[in-house]
Amino acid sequence: MKFIDYYKILGINKSATEKEIKKAYRKLARKYHPDVNPNDKEAEKKFKEINEANEVLSNPENRKKYDQYGKDWKHAEEFEKAKQQQQEQQQYQRQYSGSHFSESDFSDYFESMFGKQTSSRGSRQQMKFKGQDYNAELVLQLRDVYKSHKQIVTVNGKNIRLTIPAGIENGQVIKIKGKGGAGRNGGPNGDLYIRFVINNNTDFKREGSTLYKTVEIDLYTAVLGGTITTATFDGKVKLKIAAGTQNGAKVKLKGKGFPVYKKKDQFGDLIITYTVRIPTHLSAKEKELFKELQKLR
């Protein structure tokens, strides 16, 4: 396997912080994403390399292994385990058989990195290694995750049919088992981790399954009461405004919020805050009437 300098791929140095790694990855991922560069094989290859680099360097444990073992970082645990097992075996043989061993007997120490190990009888067998895990980012709009739906995403040149559950959160990561890199020597495939970026271009603020919205009402409706029509996330509703409604007053519409993640037919609430619009550019007559009201109060 050819050594790949993941630091170089992301354009950072080895002392980069987690924040700097994340910033570099997101910038490059947007630039080389297949949706931005359709049918561009070079961009596709670059996007794959960027994801591989981020998968390693964004995880402190993986980064430590990479810094220590280079291209064979994925097999660090097997490497240490094989080394320990062989040392214990040789110690046992020395103790009970009086045998002596040379440095050449440790050649399997390196082979354990590539899928081989030595059994207690001296025969060779293949070690199974899990494939590399992949990381990807999927950008959606808030309305895209109001209902569960299926979507095809392209990761490392492969199209994957993905079910996106309603109510998924911004920044949430889900695992797709077996959709990572191919395993070695019959080992299982790696997994695919997809991080969701949910953009909100609506009039609603979201906190979990609760939605918030500001609704403006005129002064006269606030004072005298009345009925208004406003939009919720899935349609319009009529609201009765009580006489004397104050600026900043809130009302809760139960069940009119966002879907609760992975809980079918359960929704949060919609919290509406009223803002009272004060009339401007009053006519002389209107000013006169307001003065009369002022005297009455």
C-alpha cells in the first residue's frame, strides 16, 4: 500500500488543531463534492482522498495511530497484539524447552501488519481485517427532513440508497453498516458515517422537535382582539387573538412543531410570539382620535 500523506491532502501541518482540521476538510469537501463537479473523475478522486484524510485526522485516536504507524494505522491494534502474542509464545518456549531464538524469529512481527500471523504450531494463517470506515457530509434543507424519505448519495464513487428519518438533527451522525472500504483477507467491510448539515431558510427556529415563530399583529387587533391566519410548518391555521394582547405574548400550538426523531406520528409544539406593529405616518384625524383615547385613559 502506498503511503498517503493525509496532512498534505488537507493542506495542514502536523500540529494542526481539531478546529483547523475540520475547517480545512469542510472547505475542500465543498470544493470537490460530486454534486458540484458532476462527471469529473479527478474531482471525484480528490473528494475520496479528502474524506479518507478527514476520517483519520479528525479522530484523535486514529490520528495518533496514523502518526505512529503511517499507512498501516488501521492495523495498529493487531500489530501490538501479534507482537505481544509472539513474545509470550517465545518466552514460554524458552522457559519450558530451553530453545534459543534469533532476531529473525520476529519477522512475523511485521507480517502481522499485512494480514498474517504465526500460530502456536508454526503454521501460517490469514488474519481478517475490517475495511476502512468512511466519513461523508450530507447537506439538506430543514424542509427536507420534515418527512422521512429515501435519497441516493454518492460516496467514493458508489451510489448508496439512504433512508433519511424525519426529525434528524443538524450535526447528527448516522452509521451505515458495511458501506465503507472493503475488508482484507475476508474481513468485514468498514462502515459509512454520514454527518448531516441542516440549513434553515424558513421563518421558523428549531430546537429539537420544538419550533418557534414570530407573528406580527396590528395594534388594533392587539387592543380589540380578532382572528388572524398564519402558516405552520405543514399548513395554515387560524388563531384567535384575545383583546388586550401584549407585545411579546406567546401561545403554544400543541403538535404543530417538528417530528420527534424515530418516533412515528409524534410531533413537538410550535411556540408563537406576537409582536405588535405600531402604526406610523398617522393622519391628522388619526392623531386626534389617539389623543382623545389618551385623555380617556
